Amino acid sequence: MKKFSVLAVATAVMLTLNACSGGGGVNTSDLSENLKAEYEFYEDSIGTIKSTMGLSQEEADSVFTILVTECGVDEKTQYVFKGNGDNAYTVWAGLLQLEVTLKDNAVDTVMQGTEQIYPAVHKNPLTQAKVKTAEVMNGSGTEEIGERAYIEISKEDLQNVTQEDFKEFADTVVKDSGYNWFTIVCNDGTGICFVGSMENVAEYGKIDNEGRTEEVIGDITPDNSGVYTYEERK
């Protein structure tokens, strides 16, 4: 069981600084003692990692730190087996099975099944979201006159969207989709509406129940090179 949460971050920072400074400044014994104090299962795990992977104490501590802070290991590492490839190892910790590949005696990649979990692979939250559709009715609500589309994501996810993410979504999902409008709906009542499902006409603001911007706060438009910029409406 993990005893503290802050120490792991400090440990990872120390390892990074050590790598950048050519090996000076980190006392290996202090690092081991810090990990021992934070993780009850450290002593039962580190020996197996060190011996099977053929690592120094500092290198084994670095591997251990990545496994517990980035890969979900929260109990004793019972087994480490040499894998099929060069510098590839299978690590068992409880019911968790990981495939660890080393490069220069440091963790290069960690796979869980077919998914790479370290380094984390960036995923576009916009293209990952499920596209939903709804009818567009006439003013009296008696006749269907079209169809709109929308996705639902958290505001945090929208704030983390990169320029590349937004362009990919606009170009591959919104463009030529044929909907009356296409909306990114956030969980705080705001969102982005692509008017007419045109990838170059997007409004940010408060979204109504029909997925339209009832109060426009700003506009998002691409320049000639396809780079999107946001401009607040005055």
C-alpha cells in the first residue's frame, strides 16, 4: 500500500535532474531510503527488478519509480521474466502484467496488453468522443427539417485540446459531415458550435438545448495556413 503521495513526485524530479546533470547531485542511498519509506513493498520488489534486469541500484530505483508513479503498480513485484526481444521484460505485480522495454538501462516503453501506458500516448479527446445526432425541427416543432450532431466532453478536456487536436477534429469529423450544425458540448454549459458544419466557422459560448450558441463569447477561425485562432467578441 502506498503511504504518501508527494514523495513520488519529488523522487521522479530528482531522477530527471540527475539524468540532465550527468549523474551528479543525487545520493543513491538517500533515494532508496525515500522509496523504502514511501512504499511498503519496495524492499520486496527492488531485488527482483535489479537482478533480473541486470541494473545498478540507482537504475533499478528509476525503473521502480516509473512503475509505481506512471504504470499503476501498487503492490509487490512478484516476478520479472526476460521477454522475447532485446531488453524486454515481463513484470507481474499482483494481477497487473506489464511488458517493460529498457534502453540504456532505463525504461523506454511500458505496455499493458496492446496499450502503451508509458510514455503516455496522446489521445485527441475530440475525435475519441462519440458523435451523437438529433433531429432539427421546424419552428412549430411539427416537421423534421434536418439533423444536428454533437459530442460531449469535459471542460478540462477542452482546455487541454491542442492546435493539432482541433484541426484534426475540424478536418476529419466536422468538414463535409452534412449536419445543420456540429457542437462540442462541455459539462459546464459552454461549448463550440460549427455553424452549418463548416470547419472554418466556429463559435464559442453558452450552448442551448439545441446545441446552438445562445450567447457567443468568441470566434475560432483558421488562417490561410490552417492555424486556428480564438478572438473574443466585443
